[in-house]
Amino acid sequence: MGTDIRVHEVYAGRVLQGAGARDLVPDETERLGARRVLVVAAPSSAGTARDLADRLGERYAGTFGRPAQHTPVEVTADALDLAREVRADALVAIGGGSAIGLGKALAVRTGMPQVAVPTTYAGSEATPVLGETESGVKTTRRDPALAPGTVVYDPELTLTMPRGLTLTSALNALAHAVEALWDARASAATRAFGIEAADGILTALPVALDHPADVDARSRLQEAAWLAGACLAQARMGLHHQLAHALGGTFGLPHAELHALLLPYVMRFNLPAAPDTASRLARVVNGDPTPAVAALAALHDGPTTLEALGVPRAELRAVAERVAADPYPNPRPVTADAVEELLLAAW
């Protein structure tokens, strides 16, 4: 097939969106014919998980409450043991990327249908992609069986997100959209999703940061995260995601913070080689997009440099060489020297 042929695949899925949508989760599991529902929930979603357990009644089978970042295979093994023990035949994952990722890992190993209830802007629920970690090495797999059949977006579940996570999670979603925009093989639909996602995030994020209880802003961010996740499902990820995977897997770094920190540096590196993306984003922010994103990233109260995240300066060259040896598709050629320079700036 010619390299200029674009392919757009749509994943079968049902999306429920709106304040109070979480109350419909039991109906969704019933629609799937579930008799024994396992709930996977991050500790921050324990209250929501208890409410769901009550609503499920006799169809509630149990809760696994220890999902971990980067989906370590040993945690998945523990959750599988519980799923077998309680004879689960469907699962509901509530939380951020860690809970959604564990739900996918269980679904693909057991064939159980899954309902995803995201509480951050990670976007993982909209993708057939799973990153898993074994012995400190993160590998990514793509399989239609990984995509949740039902996703429930309830903005009320994001109202208690800490300010820092609201910021870093939304910038993580923005990274998915931006990388889709500069993928030369992205379809028209994916580019449309990408620019609408970027518009939603860059418009609603400042409002949500200033007014955390603004349900409309939270709803817009959730909608944008969904579209950004749909971009991640379709487009080839470039240097930004490769760096996030290389650094995150090697040093066990927090996913959203790392994405938020890296994004302005990768935009500065790539946008001169992606003029169409640069002009589209410039229309969204009415100016140069890189400083606009950098200004948002700088609002974070937590770590805003690789040094502050605990990455040793001496390791940057090795990461740069590893990335350059097997680069993801990227608008600008990737060399070890150029990547090291980018990483040093971010350090």
C-alpha cells in the first residue's frame, strides 16, 4: 500500500456524556448481560466505587482498588486472581489512566466486556492502546479488543481533581491532539478531532483552573479529552510520546506531569517543521501556540523540570541515543544530539 494512503478506523463504542451519567453505569452493565461485575477503582475513586457497588446490588462481585501507574504486569496478575475468585463476567474501571489501563489489561486477557468511567483527562478510555511495564520496561500494544465498549463521561466526577492534576492531565490530553495534528498520515477526521480537542483544552483549562467547580468548563475539558483520546487511537505518535515512554518507563515518572512538562519543548522543536499544525494552533490561541502552552505548563505547583522530577542529568544522553536509534514517525528528523539538546533544556 502506498505511504500516502490514509486509513481511518472507527472503534465500536458507546459514549454516555453529561452530569450524573455515572448513575447509568448499572444499566450499561445490564445491557452487556453481566451477572458478576468486578469494579476496578483508583483509591481516589473509592467513594464512587462504593456508590456503584450499592447500585449494582446482587450483581456486584468485588472491587480491586490498587491499580498502579504504567500497568505493571504483577498488579494485573493480582487483579486477575481476584476476577477469577469472584467469577467476574464484566468489569467497570473508574479513575484515571492507571485504573482504565488495568481494566483494559484484564479485558484483553479474559474477554470480559468493560465499561470505562474516566475521572481525569488522560483519554486512555478512547483508545485500543495499552502500555504495560515488566521489570522496568514499558511496552505498548494496540488491539481493538482493548478499547472499552462503553465509556461514561460524568464531569461531576472531575470536580474534586486537585488543581495540579487538572492542569497536567489536560496538557497530557493536549499532547495527544498535537501529535495527531502533525502526523502526516492522519485522516481528515483525526485532524478535525485534534483541532477541536486543542480548542476545548486551551479554552476551558484556564476557566477550570480559576473556577474548579465550573461544571461547564469541566464538561468541555472532558469532551476535549475524549476527542484527544480518539486522536491517540488513530494517529501515529511522534517524538513527544516516545520521550514520555522512554523517560516514564525508565525512571518511573508520573505520566501526566511528564507530558505537561515535555510538551512545550517538543512543540518548539517540531512546529517549525509542521507549518500546517502551527497555523491551525495559532488560530486557536490567536498567536504563537508554543508560548501559550508553555505559560500553562508553568502554572504547575509541582515539578516543572526533568531535574525536579528526579531524572539524573548523566542519563539524558543514553535516553537520547535510545530514542534516535528507533525513532517514532516525526515531522522533524530525530538525532541523538538534537534530542539531548531538547532534554537538557527540559532538565
